[in-house]
Amino acid sequence: MNSDNLGFETTLEITGFIFTPDPVTILQTAGPASGTALAPGHYDVQYDASSCCGNRVCTFSIDVIANSTMACKDLNVSLDANCEALITADAVLTSSCPERAKVYLTHYGKPVPNPVDSHYLGQTITATVVDTVTGNSCWSFITIEDKLAPTIICENDTMSCYRFENLVTPGIVEDCSKYSVRLLDELTEKLDCDEDYIKRITRVWITEDLSNQLTDTCTKQILIERFNFDSLYFPPTDTTLYCQDLYRKDAAGHPHPYVTGVPTYGFLKDTIWPTTDFLCNVATDYVDTDLGEIRCVRKIMRNWRVREWWCNQEITRNWTQFIQIKDTVGPRIIHGIYDFHATTGHKSCHADVTLPPIEAVDECHQLLSVDVVYPGGILKNQNGGRVLLPVGYDTIIYRLYDNCYNLSTDTLIVTVKDDTEPVAICDRRTVVSLNQNGTIWVPAEVFDDGSFDECHLHHFEVRRMDDNSCGTTGPDDWGPEVGFCCEDVGTERMVAFKAIDFSGNESVCMVLVEVQDKDIPSIVCPPDITIDCRFPIDLNHLEVFGRVVTSQAARKPIVIDTAYYHVIGGHPQDGLALDNCNPNVTEEPDFSNMDQCGQGYILRWFYVTDRQGNRVRCHQTITIVNHHPFDETSIVWPPEYEGIHCNVGLYDPSLLPAPYNRPTYSDDVCSLVGVSYKDHVFAATVPGDPCFKIFRVWKVIDWCHKDVYGDFMIFSDTQVIKINNFIDPVIRKACRDTTICTYDVECRPIAVRLAIEADDDCTRPEELLYRYKIDLNSDGTIDIEKASIGDPVASGTWPLGRHIIKWEVEDRCEILQNVNLN
């Protein structure tokens, strides 16, 4: 608890007890009572709680802390070896209770991390200390310093003599402040005849902290490796240069080694030429031998030599390099020639000009020759000279050759002017005709009748002399052509004709122009269209397939529903009839090429007539085809059918239920389908077959569809109707037991003839199978057995006695009826 009054006392109130279960009786047994004023100090409090379930004790303590003021002090803080300093409340506070205080660091209002690092070295930051119990606070200013000396670490090293540098610094320097490093001492020792090293260099380094002037020193020993010829790299064996490269040269005028390459040493390819290296005891030099020039290629043999002085001996390595200097470009022009102007002479179209010489050098050879090419000729092996040049921009080409016949060129432009006017001669009278657009633009050349110039005519220009013509306002401007329109037809118009030469000189004459209209109209029909026969064509309104309009702006796209599989043979837009002045368009359709199925083609004839009665025509063909012709996939053939009635007439398609009665098919306006059938009745041939079968052959024809040979497509399928019969044949009349008398005294066998009658609901009597078996003398043995179709008679010559005959009648459904006779 905090005491916030001057007497360091506070009033204690104890509430908020929670009991489980209720009701409970509580009694305070120790400590100050609730409502008692307490002075700063420590108090132990105890309560006893009792209920029906027993007793429990609750204890806690109260600390009353006196309110006190806080004070902070300014200080300087030095960074540690890690360049950090932890700012604690204990270091900043001058009063007690630092354990419950918290420190906040800022620098110009921005938070500073704690511990503070070297970023704030030399800076003064603000430390705010807050008592977490009372909320009181104070602050102080802390200056960050570095009072530790820098640490310098030298590590011994081994390096190539070519990598050694006099100012190599020590490996590691550690300090929080800015510092400097310098070489304090250096000692070089020569190692004679050592296989690996040639020198030992000892260096003493010193580092100084720039803020506190503290120093540290270290000693570094460096062993210089002996030159290793295995790490020596010579330049390429063959090197090619070109004269035009303007490369650097040595004192002998040969390509400098810096251009062709020098020997190098080690992985990092340190250059070991041109100086003699005292540290490495190595010298590198070369000697050139000029092999002369053959076919414009100069060759130089360069012999390199690398020498090492070691242990009172010299070790040498040689290398030969061949350098080729090629001449592949022409001479270099050092002083060009400047373009200039000239004028023609009197009554001449040429200028008499003296061409200046050109200056050039060649990097490898002397200048061999110069040719000058000009319009109309060439100055062979002449550097300039007198020529005649025509009017205009004349291109003069200087061709320069060296001894290798490499070519360089330079171009000179001489502008020759003509100041004499041409002579304009034009037709006095000209007839022009309008084109299909109702206008005509006549080139100026049409009005020329022999205009000429001493040099060359450049072009002609023309203009109308009247105002407000063909929709224009004011006189026409000069131009390469002049226009006429419908309003000019039947009139004569005056135009001016101008002849202009290449130098811009000009002259004018006048022409009278008669405007006529001799052009016939032109027409472009709508494109041919192929559509499906299912397209709903209105023969009285064929404009759905396009129209013929008389202006480009009136043309509209032809849009056919894609469901009708249309094919448009060209741009899908209206046709266009053009004439110079207001043509008239009519249409005459021809339906004679359409068949009864709505297929074939329609010809739409379009006629366009101009004002003079000129007439042209074109036609559009609308082809109507069946994209989905009737085929066998469109037919559902009737399935097999089984019946129990032997009357074939009962199986007429009109008496059978669907789907057994007839084929069904999908047809539409594009087909004309016919159906026929033919029955073939067959008896059973295999045991277990139905009584008989009807093979009903169906044929379906589409009178709107032919095959590739021009024949109508006929689709056929056979429906099998199986007839099953379970009714036995009926023997209507049979021989009853019969006694036959003979009067033969010799008792010889007598002729016997017995017959029966039978019928069946499925088999005619003449088609029934009659079978009989005879047991002569009734002894149980069949003596005679016969069977025949349609023969219900048993006959023969039998002996006297008591005999048994058994009749069996079988229909074609193999149903059997029998009877026994004695």
C-alpha cells in the first residue's frame, strides 16, 4: 500500500471475501481491523471462516510504504570491450529504492536502446528514471565515452613477391572509436639459397584511438615466396592485329607488349614485365625478329625471356610468340572534300566543274591510287580533275586503294542549278469523262502537248480558273491534278497548266476542258450465301441475305443465325452499286432452281441503271442445303416381337402396338420420308425355335436426299416377329376299333386302308405331319412305322389277326396329338 499523506498514514479497508459454500461466519483473529489508520510498516492479517462443513483460515500481509522524493545525477559512461554500456537506475539515482525503478533513454526525443552502443559515442543522451510503485520520476544527462585503448592484432603471413605491397595493413584492429593505423618500422632480411622463400620482412604497426590518444602496437612477419616457374603464364603463341586498330608501339615500332600480351604470374595473373624486380630477383625481357610481309600480312617473332637469380645461379625460361599484322581496310582519309554548288552554262544542261583532290594515308602501306566516279564517267587513277556534271544533285565517289587493294570511299555532292525557265505547251481543248464516283481527277500530264526544257522538266501542275466549283470555295490551288464532278457535265471549264523544271523554273498556258459522262455504272452484289434448309426463308423478303445500296456508308453487315450453318462467300455485307450520279437499283429473284424439299438455289439478279441508260447487272446465289441430312441415325427401327396367334394377318403393322408397329424417325422441313415393308414367313428349322417367324423387311427413303451417285438413299432393317403356339392339333375324325372280314379260304393277308382327319389353329391340314405305328398281332412290338406330311392315310397288306395302330398328328410348332386304334 502507498501512503499519500504527510503523516505517512493511510486508512485500511478490507473487502471482497469469497466463500464456498454459503453461508459462512468469518472472524478476524490477527492484524489491524478494517478502517484502521496505518503508519508505514509491515502488518500480518488473519481471518477464520466457519460453516457447517468446518473451519478455514485466510492469511495475508500488508506493507505500507512511505512516500519519498526521487533525485537523479548527470554522469559520464564509458563503453566496455563490446562497445556497449548498460545504464541502470542504481547508477543514475541518488536516492534509495532503485530496485523498483525503470530507466528510459532518449536522444533528442527519440528512443535509445539500452545497453547503449558505439553509435552514440561522444553524444549526450537523456535518462529518465520512473518509480514503478509511486510513479515519481527524475532525469539526468549521460555522456557516452570510450576510455579503452584500441587493440591491434598482427598475424604472420606468406605471399608472392608480386603480391607484396609496402603498405599492407595488419589483419585486425578492434576499437569503438575512430582510429588510425600506420607502419612504425620495417626490416627486410635476404634468405640465400632457401628453397621456398627469398626474403623475410618484419613490420611493426601502431594504432591510435583518435578520441583518447591511446595506442597499441603489434609485429607482423611476412615471408616472401620464391619465384615459381610453374606459376608462370606467357601470352598466346599467335596474336593477330590489324593496321586500323592504331595500337601502341614500342621503341622499335613493333606492337607494344601491352597490346600483344605480357607474361603473368600466379592465379591472379600478376604482370611481371617490364621492370627487373629486386624483391623477387626476377627480370623479364623480349627480343623481336621482323619476318617481313607476305601477301599483306606482316609477321614478327617475339622471344620472351624470364630470368631468376637464385643461390648464385641464373634460371631462365624462354617463350616464342608470333605476331601477325594484317591490312584489311582501305586508306584513312585525313582531309575530306566539301560539297559545293555550280550552275549550267548558256544553252547547256551541264556544269563545267574541276573536282578537288582528296588527302589520305594508310596505316600499313602507301596510297596506291585514286579513281573518281561521277555521273557519266570515271577519272581513272586521277585524284580530282575537270568533268561535266548534269543538273541536280550529282554524287561524286572517290575510290582510294592501298598496296593491298583495300578500298576506302568518300562522297562529294555537287549541286548543279538551272536558272532557265521551261517552255509550257498545252492542248487548246481537252475532253474528260467522269468515273463511277461522279468525279474525275485529271493529272496535269494529260494537258501537256510537248512542253520542254533545256535540261529536264521535273513535273507539271494544273488548276481550275473558276470559283465555287464542285463544292469548293474560291479558285483551286496548283496541284498535280485537277478535279471535275457531275455539275461540270455538259460544260466547258478553263484550267491553267504549268510546266516546272528540276530547278523550280516554271511557265504557264491555258486549256479549255469539256466534261462528259461516258462511264457505265458498277455493281457489286452481296456475297453468295449457303444456308441450311431449316432457315425460315420468306421468298417475298430476301433482304435478310443483303441488299444493294448506293453508298458505302449505307452498307450494313449481313448477319445470319449461326444455328443455320451459314457460309458467306466473301465479305458479309450489303452489295454496292456505284455510278457517277444517282444510279437506280432493281431486283429480280429467280426461284426456278428450288426443289420440292426447299433445297437448291435462288438467283437474285440486281440491275443498276445510270442517267444515260447504261445498265449493268450481277447476281447473288443463295444455296440451300441440308447440313444434317436424314440418315440411319435418325431412324429407330421397331424391335423384335413375339406373338401366340398363328394368323399372320393379326401381325399387320396397323394392329401391333408401338414401338413394334413401324419405324420412328426424326424428320423436319428438310426431308420427305417414305416407309414400306415386306414380310417373309419362315418355319422353324432348329429345335427350340418359335413355331414360325415373320422376317419383316422395313425400308425408309428420304426423297430429299441422294447419295454421291445421285441415287436416293434407302435405309433397310429387318424386324423379326416370332410366333409361338401351345395348342395341340385336334384329331377330328379317327378310326374306331374296326373288324375287317376276309372270305379268302386260304386266309391270306388282306389290303387295309385306314384314314383320319385332323386340324390345327396354326397349321393347315395338308401341312400337318401324320405319323402312325402298327403293332401286328398286338405283341408289343412295332412292326410298321411311317410318317408323312399331309397324308392322313395308313394302308398296306396285313395278316389276319388282332392289330393295334397308333396315330400321331404334329403341327409345325411341334405340338403332338395321338390316338390308338385296335
